[in-house]
Amino acid sequence: MTAKLRSDAVKSADGTTIGFTTLGDGDGVIVVGGSMTTGADYTHLGEALASSFTVHLVDRRGRGRSGPQGAGYSIDKECEDLLAVMDTTGARNVFGHSFGGLVALETGLRSSAIERIAAWDPGVSVNGSIPSGWVQRCSELLAGGDNRAAFALFVKSLGPKPIRTLPLWYLKIVFRLAIREPQWTHMAPLLEPALAEHAESVRLDGAADRYASICIPVLLLGGAKSPSSATGGLVPLHDTISGSTLRVIDGLDHFAPDEKAPERVAELLRGFFA
């Protein structure tokens, strides 16, 4: 049976509205998604968890029913947003996917409110593990209105090795054929926020010992088929965070939580958060 969805919203510290959708019953779990997603993209994951938990699917700022990133956007704003949702819902367990994993870990540095963190391919750049050389060109393409080329460059720069070797013009054609309306209508507005989020990942690049003070249980998850840009921080983070467990799942890739295998990911989270 499909779980009933309940919409809600909260004001973050700077007054920005942060929308979220709630489903299920039990201890609270907040789902913080990646750059090219909204909370709705994790509905299947939420439904798979709803029999055991009250799940809150967050629209991070810049997407969905939430307000814009704003001129002073930074990871600090993202952490304030998550803490506002935690305060409103009472949830103390957080699952972060991709950039959402970075948000979860950074919030864990700033607050003792989180009791457990799980992160799939967290967007933590450790000693250059996330490339940055493409950002300026992507910004120029967006400014020029060529969103399709900007998206192709985004994927080419961060995707698996076979894609990184293909020419941009070819990828632009492939993605135009593969991504049709209304999917593109959903994705295109996320490009500019995604670029700002990537810039924050790069700005925070450094040694994994930044997270050494996190002393709560942390489950670090990754897909064996995920690109190196997504998994490069997993082992250093595991070595640094004393209460962490690392699992790299065969057969799954970066998009397992939202697209490819939400039920499988839910199984892993259910055991960790129970």
C-alpha cells in the first residue's frame, strides 16, 4: 500500500522557506537529497522506509517547494535548513545522498542534535577527489542559455570514466534524445543551484580529518559502480570518523537511492537506523 504523503514547511534561520514531505510512522528519518534532485525524487525510498519510520523528504533550498539559495548561499545555510527541519519534526536520524551527504556530515560537525548519519556517495572532496576545472565553463554555458550543453558538461566532468572520454557535442546530442519532457523541465532549473553546491564541495576540499570530531554512528555507503568523483572520499572518511562503518555495494551506482534501487538502499538504512 502506498504511504500517505503529508506536506509541510519550516522557516530556516535566515527566513527561507524549506519544504518537506512526510510519510510513514515511527522514529524520524530525514532524507537530504543530491544536487540534481528534489525531495519528490526520493518518494520510493521513503515508501520503502515508511513501514518502520516517519520519513521526511526535504526540498533543499533552490528546489521544489523551498525558497531560493539566496545571494549569501553556503554550506552553513544548508546546515541551518537541516537543523530547522530537525527542530520542527523531532527527527534525529539523517540520510544524505551525494551533496546531501556533505550537508549531513557538516551538520554533524556543528550540532550534537543528530544521533545517526547515513550517507550514500557523500559529496565530500578529499584532497581533490571531486574535480573543479569544468565549473567556469559550465557557468558560461548556463549564462549563455545553453542548459543542455551545461548539463552534458556536468555529467562528463563528474561521471564514470567511459563518459568522461566522450566529446561534449556528442553527449549533448545523446542526452537531448534520452532526456525528454517533462523530465528535462524538472531537471533544468536544478542546474544553477547544483553548480553553486558543487562550488561549496570544492571550497571545502581538504583532508578528511576535518570530520574527525564526529563521534556518533555513521554509515558510509557507496555504489561499486559509482564514479570515482563520488566515492573518492569514502575510505578517508571511514579512516577518520571513529564511529563509522563503510559498505560499498556491488552492482549499484550513484543513483541507487533515488532511481535505481531505493528498496535495496532502504534495507541498509532500516538496519542502521532501527
